[in-house]
Amino acid sequence: MSLKSKGINAERELIHLFWQNGWTACRVAGSGSIKYPCPDIIAGNNVRKMAIECKVTKNIRQYFSKKQIGELIEFANRFGAEPWTAVKFNNVAWYFLTIEDLNKSGENYSTSIQNSKRKGFSFDELVNINKNIDE
């Protein structure tokens, strides 16, 4: 399976998780390959909107380029959404991190499994943040 196919399948997995939990979500066609900034996934409900840049890796560290993060922030600001990153490490569940929770590595950003577990949110925690707001 190609890296691109792995990423697409992982994004689809997230789409299903959002829908199964009462959220609306879709993959953005052409993310990373068109001249306009766009995230991999947009997701939301009646309270929150999120723009999400997704990565799947077999390594213990995942990098995001300055351009990817800059475009994520620009899209989120224009769309009125929260910018999030989502990382799925090999045989580990998804972790969601804000830009502030990523490590700045020179011109790029990164997160490790340890950092993601310490600062990130699991999928259930991410969608339950909203439930706490509604109560």
C-alpha cells in the first residue's frame, strides 16, 4: 500500500469516527496539492468547527512543515475553525494536538509519541470537550 493510500484510508477512518459520534466531517480533496490552503479534514457540530491536518507514521516522531502549519492556520482563520493536528502512530490510537502543543524544530514542527500522549487528546476526549461545553 502506498503512503498516499495509507493516509487516505486513515483520513477516512477519522471521518467515520466523527460521523459515528454525531459530528459532520469530510475529507478535503486536493489538500496539499492546490494553490489554496486547505486542511485534510474539516469537522464540526452545532458548537465547534475544526480544520485538521492528519499524519500517519510508523516512526516515533512525526514532522509537520512550516508551510503545512501556516496553511492550516490560514484556512482555519478564514473559515472560523479551530486548527488541529491529528497523528496516528503505528499501532497507537489517534492523538489530536493544537499547534501550541507541537514542538518547534527549527523551521518545522514535530511531535513524538510521548509528547502526543502527554499533551494531546484522544478522539473520545476531543469530542467530549464539546459535551462538557453543552452541559
